[in-house]
Amino acid sequence: MKELKSFLHDGICPIRDILSRLGDKWSLLALVTLNANGTMRFNEIKKSIGDISQRMLSVTLRSLEKDGIVIRKIYPEVPPRVEYNLTKSGESLMFHLKNLIDWTLENEQSIIASREAYDDKE
């Protein structure tokens, strides 16, 4: 554990770098959406997530594509058709995220109650 602790505090920490990219709410929602639905077009993802802007979704998908977690396939049609899907790496990530999602669903009510109790104290 000491090795991990010193590793986290070194100049460039790959754990911090990767988790900060995956940990934002839009990336997680895009990953969960693609995992639940399989291959999707941009507007389908946007509609499924709901309150994300077109620009933010585009930035999010590009970042996930750059990291090799999402694949973007362009079909040479008029108009061009673009589809997104999880890569093998993205699928293996979802295996781990499933535990976090399950924990969230199991603890949602107690977290909401705790937040409300905290706000009532202020």
C-alpha cells in the first residue's frame, strides 16, 4: 500500500488522470447508456442522456474514443451515418462500474435522506 500511496503523489499520476476523465458525470452516463443499448447514433445517445448539450456530448465521446473506450464508426453515406459502441476495453470497464452502479442504487435513499438531514441542520 505504501507503494501506491507514494505513486499517487508523484508528479503525473496515471490513476488520477484516467479516473478524473472517467469520473465526470457525462462520461459515466454515456458509458452506461452505450452499455445498456449497444450501438447507438449520436442523437440517440443525446436523447437517452437528456440534459447534456450537443457540444458536451461530442467532447465526451471524443475523449472516450481517444482513450480507446468507445469506438466511432463513420459510414460513407449521404448524409453520413455515425455510430458509437463500447470497445472491448469499454466492456471490461463496465464490469467494474456495475458494482459502483449497484452500490448507488442500493444506497440512493439513504444518501438522499442524509443530504436532507444535513441541509436541515444548516
